Amino acid sequence: MDLDALMAIFSEFDVAAFLPQLDTLMGWVEMFLRLLVMAGPLLMLLFGLVYLLAPPKEANYSLGWRFWWSMASLDAWQFTHLWAGRVWSGLGLLLTLIMAFVCNAFRRMEPMEMVWAAAKSIVWELVLMGIACLAINIAVMAVFDKDGFRRKDYEEYEEE
């Protein structure tokens, strides 16, 4: 890898080229669509990191992953938040990167094409978030019974 060639590439890099031109109506529409597309993955990443780094200490009805199985015991509550944090932060990071590329392509699109691309992106985000939520709930149901006790197959299982 040639260091001079790499420096030449970055010397021509203009951060402002990635921002929409807000002096036009289409610039505002583009900015609005970018915010809509990026909001879901960034919130998912944020909640995933909160669940990993500072989960609620005990089951409650106001904060945390509220699901029958996860609220049945402290062990199930901690297990649920550990796995929800892992899944949501990983999926949030992946979706943030993918949607950044999608938003970067908005500049080269026609207005209606941009709106449809944003709509499709938001639908895919919602579908993937729904699948992630379902997978977390199924994992909790597989490890714990409805009373919050670990199933016999998982009794010797220790969390890291």
C-alpha cells in the first residue's frame, strides 16, 4: 500500500459533500429522510449498549425488557438483558453501517426514488428489529420456564 496515494485520497476528502444542501427544499427532504433512516439503528445501538453496560437491576414494569419469562426471576431478568444487549448492539451497529451507505446513495437519486429507498430501508429495519425481539424472547423461553427457573438442560449453564 502506497502511503502517498492514500494521503492523496484523503486530502481530496470533503466531509461537506456528504451533507445535503440545506439551501434547497430537496436538501431539507434529503436531510429528513436521512434522519428517519438512521434513527432506528442508532436507537437500537444505544439501547443495546445500555442493556449491556447498565441494565436495570431488578424486574420492573417501567424500564427494561418486559416479557413474562424475563420478569419471572432475577436470573431470567439478567440473562434477558445480557442477550438483548448483545443482539441489539450488534444489529444496531450493523444496521447503522448499512444505512449510512444507503443514506450516502441518496445524493445520486431522484426525489421519488430517494423516498422509496428510505421507505424500504425503514421497513427492513422494522422487520429485522422484530425478528431480533422474537429471537430474544424465544431464547429466554428455551432457557427458562414460565416461573423463572432454568430448565433442566440449562441448569449447569453459567453466564460469563
